[in-house]
Amino acid sequence: MINNNELIKNINKLHTTKLGIGRIKQNLGIETDDVVEWCKEKIKQADDILRSGKNWYVHSGDSVITVNAYSYTIITAHKITASEIKTEGFTETDFENAYEAFLSMIHKLEKTQENTKPGTPQWTTLIRRLKALRLAITLINRELKKEPQ
């Protein structure tokens, strides 16, 4: 769970539109009467919360929820399905080694971020790379927790 995060601190500001409710229900295949409350619970249990530009991207279980960082509007949500992730042929050691390599890259990029000017093309590239690496870490964790088949 992510504790010290601006989105979590402002979770009571979350809201969405009528179109957002329909889009989220359809994309996730959920039948809840309160989409905002459902999203709040998913956000509280998030595997990862990333800010990129004007949006927060919340990775929680098999869902990604997109929230506008300024208005706290839940824009959309979608599922990440197992069929989207091709993991055949890799050993547990492969995943563990990749995990360690990605952690090292994240650490180095975060150090670089301290000396990069926000708003520059270098900043944008850096943020996208960090987001991709954090997503990879989340997926590797998910893969390593799978039960043997």
C-alpha cells in the first residue's frame, strides 16, 4: 500500500462525471452503485501510484485508474489482463534478476531527476522511463506471487 502520497491525502476530493461513471463501469465490468467509493478503495490498496504530467495513474490489482491531479476527477479506469502479459519461457530467477536491475535503474533515474529541469524534454523522457520501470516492477511482483499451475 502507498502511504505518503498527495492523492491518498486528498482522497475525499475524488469525484467523476456521469460519463466517467459509465466508462469506468464498462471498462472494468463492475456493477457498483458508487463508482467513486469503489475507486477510493482500490486507490487505498494501490500497488503503485504514479504521477505523470496532469494525471495520477493508480495501479491496483488488475486495474489502472486515471485521476486528474488538479481537479481530482476520476477520468477513466481499465483492466490489465493476464493475456496482455507474455511471461512464458522466463524462470523465477529471470524475474528476480530483472527486478533487481529495474530497482537499480529507478534509483539512478531518481538521482538524475534531482538535476533535471521540470518541463524540459529530458524531464518528460525521464518521467516516462520511471513510469515504465515502476510498471515493470509491479508486473514482476505480480508474476512472482503467482501460484504454481
